[in-house]
Amino acid sequence: MLKNKLYKWLSVFFIIVLISSCSNIYENGSELAAYTKPYIEEITVDELNKKIENQEDFLLIDVRQAAEYQKSNIPGSLLIPRGLIEFKIGDDAFWEEEFLYTPEKDAEIILYCKKGDRGILATKALTELGYTNVKNLSGGIIAWDPDFDSGSTTAPAEGGCGG
């Protein structure tokens, strides 16, 4: 009887250890983004350009670093680096400094970065904070502007990818 209880407890213990050790570990941020991508919503360049053309109401946020944003960005976008977005998105003082209202949880928010990985992770983070209408620009600014040069010093022309 005691032997059976011991086997049951050991079995339960090993099952718990086995289940708790089954977490994913990633080599780098790109792997994490690839794993996360199916769990977020994305928008294509064509869809974004239609929204811009139709002057739809949405918030466009660049999640790259300040130096990247200064070199080139999508006109009308706002810079909130990936490492700060979770802290800035709900910060009324930040939005007041930008002369904007703090976004509501159901506001349409479109995020972009250089190629898409940081945007994917930022989209997932905002979704986990309760924002319900967040999308990542598939392919990032490189997809939006085929002539994108991360070393350039001017923003692309108004109107998107030019064709």
C-alpha cells in the first residue's frame, strides 16, 4: 500500500516536472518573432496605402530606434521604440507631449519596423496589454519602400511605395 502511494506521488512529480520543462527557448529574436507571427494580425503594404489614401483614422507607430526613424520613416508615423512601447502606449503624459489623445484599447494601431520582426513582437505585446485592433506591417518599411536604404538621410516621398 505504501509502495503504491510512493509510485503515484513519484509519477505525479515527474509529470509535473516534464510539463513545466516544456517551455520554448529561442536562439534569437528572429526565432521568437517567427514563433509569434501566427498569433498576431498583419497588414499588407497595399492595405496600408489604401488606408493612407482614404485618410482613415488609425495610429501608425514606428518601433525602430530614433536614429533609424530619423534616416527614413513612413510619413505620418510616430516613433515609439520597441523597448518602450509597453510603457508609452498608455502613458497620458507621453501622448500629451505628442499633442495626441492616449489611444483607446480598441483603436486601430499599425506598427512597423525595418523588416517586421520587432513589429511582430510589439504587436504581440500590445495585444497582451489588452489592445484589440493592433496590426503589424508585413515586411516593415523595406516592404513599404522598395528603394529603402537604411543609410539614407531623407524620408521617402509622400504616398507610400510609389507604385
